[in-house]
Amino acid sequence: MAAVSRPGRGRAAVLLFPRVEPGASSLPRLLPSGRSLLTGFALLGAGALAYLGARETSVFALRSIEVRGAPPRVARHVEAALRPLEGHSLVSLQAAEISRRLQGLPDVAGFSYDRAFPHSLRVFISPARSVAVVRQGAKAWVVASDGRIVRQTWPGAAPRLPRIWVPSAVALVVGSPLADPAASSALQAAVAAQAGGFTARIALVRSASDHELFASLPSGVELRLGSATDLALKFAIARRVLPLAGPVGYLDLSVPERPIAGGKPKVGG
């Protein structure tokens, strides 16, 4: 007769938790020890002293300014505007101070910066985009896309930029916006031409007394733009239609859905 073995009994492990007396609080065990508190306060104080020392001493004094993203002419203007900051601590340097010194530069559209410790400041510049040359008699000024007058120049400068003529009574100040309403409307057309991808050279942009815009090409073709609405679309249509229209005198884009090409206008007496 075969013997049948019985399975052995399993062993159980029991984990004993510390006994908590009724009414006793475990909060003191959660608080750091006095030694830990003293060490933490000491590190905090040392950090504060180090920060104050970096602000007030020449450890991180600004010694060099690196301008990136700007053409040489604009870079020189930026360096000259920020040069008074040399010797100041990089730690205490604020964006508001940099902005205050650069916002008056008409050829700077935007900026960002980075502290390159221990002694350098890197400034990344978005230069203003020149879109037209304003003419007033024998004088000329370059105007940016935001309407600010960037600099005075000579009449033949930037030959691919359209010309906008203003009366002699209009005050033109470098760094200030173009104040003449007719010239501002014409400037909108110059900006829209770039936005619409119109790469052909525009010789002249003008705004008529009835607030209709006209753009003249060196070939003599006149783009009749109508009102200052959908200008980028109108120039995009002109870019496609002109190569197909053949020799024309004008292209009427006042209604973008129905561009009309016509012969050369008659010359008045």
C-alpha cells in the first residue's frame, strides 16, 4: 500500500509596525532636525551673498558686446547704443535697459539677448525691412515696413525700392513715422508688393486725391490698385497676369476677381 505524503505547511512573515499610543502625534517626526535647518539657512545665506557680490563687483562685468543677425551698418548702431553698459554687471543687467537704448534705433525692428558669462553680451537683432525711398525735392529717405524713417540717403540709393514723393511741407525726421496720409497709403502698397511676391521693380507708388493707389513700373506699365484693400492679393495677381498680357499700358486690379489689361493711356497736352 503506497504512502501518501501530505503537503507541508507554508510559512508566513509578519511585519510589526511600531505601536502608536492613543493621542500621540507623528508630526515631530516629519519636521527636519535643527542641524538640517541650520545647514539650509547657511546655504541660502551664502547664495544671497554670492548674488549680491556678483551684482556689485566686477566678477561678471560686461566687457564685450556681440551683435548677430544684423548687417554691418546696423551692427555699428547697436554697438554704439549699448556701449555705455560696458562695465556693468551682467547679473544685474535688465531687458528694459537694453530695450530703452535700442528702441530709438530706426533700423532695428526687434531684438533678443543672451548673457554669455563671464563678460560678454550677445544681442540678436531683427533689422528693419526697407520697403521704399521717400523723395522730397533733391533729398531722399529710406522708409521701413512699419512706416518709420530709417535714414537719410542720396536720391539714387536702393534703386530697386519704389519711390514715394511727398510735398515740401511734410516734415521728415529719422526715427519718426511717415506722417503724410497720402504717402502712408502709398507705403502700404510698397509693403504689399513684397508680401504678394511681386519681384518686378516698381519705380513709383502714389496715392491719388480720391485715395486710389497706383504703382508704375520702369517699362511704363501702370498698376491701378484702387483702394488700399487686398493689396497683397492684387500684386500676386499682377505677378501672374503681366507675363501673359503682352505689351500693355495699364493693368486695372481695383477688382481683383476681374483684372483688366489695356493699351497705353493717351498722353495729355
